[in-house]
Amino acid sequence: MVMRKTIFMICFTSVWNGVCVLENGLARTPPMGWMSWGYYMCGVDCERYPDKCLDERLILSVVDSFYNEGYQEAGYEYIIIDDCWSEKQRDKHGRLVPDAKRFPRGMKYIADYIHERGLKFGMYTNIAAITCMKYPGSKDHFRVDAKTFAEWGVDYLKVDGCFVGEDYLNQAYVKLGSHLNETGRPMVYSCSWPYYIEFIHNNTPNLTAVSAHCNMWRNYHDVSNSWGAIKAIAKYYETNYEILAPHHGPGHWNDPDMLILGTGSLSESQTRVHVAVHAMLSGPLLLSCDMGQITSYERSLLQNLDLIAINQDPLGIMAKPYSLHEPVTMWMKPHFPMKGDIYPSYSVAFVNMGEEDGAVSFAPAQFGLNCTDGYSVMDVFTGVFLKNITLEDEINITVPPEDVILYSLFPL
């Protein structure tokens, strides 16, 4: 009842074009977890492809991995079922129905299993009449679907935007979000709104509106299991930093899509780049993989608490890119801890997307760091403190090809 009253008051006092805006108190740091789409996609042919089957067994196995293998303690909490989970028809009451063969005990059973282990449950819909893979979508059913997801115990809802026009996109995400608020159940609201405006309808998304109504949103193309896709996503955020950064922060995140660790697609150095860029962007950390295929090195990265601290910093600042000598881009991000509420710590990622070594130098004062007592420098991947430096001291770095060097600088 308290949550219902809180949401009502937010809706009453915060209005954008006469519609209740989203401020549900959720996603104050970027969500962390696992999502089915990137690796399992529309895994409905379980007889021919049992290893790519999207079913109850798979979801419960991910829950068990999070619970038993240290991911939950590291902060990973959401287990999210993407497209293709339902029957092809709604029931006689107009409600969505889980596929009876693949999810025989229904979504409430899965939600309860997840919640009993202290984790959270996510699901998927589309704002059109059908989903991207032609399953029932939520158009003309926003209220009943919001109620259904709430009754099932959903904590996170990913909402796609296939098969509709631009005007509808701009209205439907707002309306569905208000219906989610009306349920009184806190659900992280993940939108694909700006992606469809920019890349399908070739227009400029209104990120002010998007950030007022969504907890997170996709800006760019789907990730695929390739190094080329990782490079393209990083380049998009580098090029569009000035547009994206002002709308990014606690409760409202740009989403560079899923992490593809555990797929055998990247070398160890490419994996470092992938995770480091997500951490520096304060992007959601959502895996999509067979959890049993994660290597010991990948697991050590995913559970590196110094790296996670950069991503989960309460300030939620998106790292700023600086183009240094080709092929190195430096990403810089202020974060806690702070000295005297004046001098923040900084993390600095030197990212080399090229195929040759990149030699660069860095002095704190050159980029606006101003703690007069200097900084202590830590290598984030090893956790080793390297040395103390003054504002004028240069750090000379050679970044290997397709790799990253990531330091945190703590004010002395």
C-alpha cells in the first residue's frame, strides 16, 4: 500500500504532456544480470537444438548459477526471459499465456523460485500487436499485460518496438509505463524506444522524453557474438557522447546491450575491452550466454569487485572519451570515494581497438584532475596499487592491440 501511494503521488505531481512520468525509485545503479536473447534467441525447437532451448530448465539453471557460483554476491540479480516465451494465442480472457511445453509450471513458479533465492525476475513484450518474433504483443492490452506481469511477480520488463510507426512509439512507451506504475509493483522499465526512432524511422529521438519515462533504453543495434559488434557499439558511444551523456544517471541509463562473455567469441584481451567499456559507461551488465561455458578468466572479470564498483558507482556518470594518439581512446570517469566531498576518484581506461600497439601518456592535471596532494594509482584488473603520482607526473603507457589498460586514481 505504501508503494501504491508513493507511485500515485509521483504521478500526480510529475507530469510530461499530461501523462504520469516514471520515477519508480528503481535502477539507481545499472542493472546487473542475465538475459536470454543474445545467445539463446528464439530457442523454441528444443528437440532439434536442446542446447539452445529457451525453457524452464534453462532459466532455473541460470538462477542456480547466480546463487551458487558467486554472481549474486558480486551484484548480479536479474534473470530475464526475452522473446518467444508465450503461446501464439492469448487465453479467452485476453491474457498472455506461457508456452505449455517449455514453461509447464508457468511464470509465477519461476518468479517464486527466483525470489526465494534473493534474485529478481525479468520478462519481455513488444508494444505492437506482435513481438519481433511474431508472438502476441501488448498493443491494445497494456493494462491487462501490466497487471499480468505484476501478478506473476515480474521485477523487470524489457519492451521492444518492432512493427509500429514513429508517432505510436512516442505515445505507446509512455502509456505502457503509466500502466506499469498503476499496478503498484516496482518493475524496471527497459525500452527500445530511441533505437527504433533513430535506426528504423531515421529520425532524432527525444532523449529528454525517453529518460523521463524509462529506466534504461537501447540506443544502438543489437550486439552479436563478434569483436566487430563490440567495436561498433563502443564507437557509437564515443561518437555520440555529447548527445547521450546528459540523459544518463541514477534511474535512467543508456544501454549498450548485452555482454557476450561465455560464447567463445572473444579473446581474453577483447573480453577485457568489452567489460571495461561497459563498466566505464555505467551500462547495464547483462550477460547472455550458457553459464556453463564461462571460462575461469571471464568469471574472474565478471566478479572483479573493483571493476564492478566503477560500473555501480552511485554517481552514475558516463565516462567521457578523449581521442589520444591513434588507435587509443581514453575514457575518463569520476566516481566515489571522494576526498572531503571535493575531490572524486577517477577511473581511466586506455582502449586500443586497433591491430598495433598504441603508445600514450597521461598527466592528471592535463585532464582537469586537481587534488593538490596527488593520486594513488591502482591497476583495476590486478587490484595492485602501482604508485603515487602528483598532478604533473606523466604516466607513459603502451596499450597492446585490441586491449585495454584500466587504472583507478584515488585522491591522497
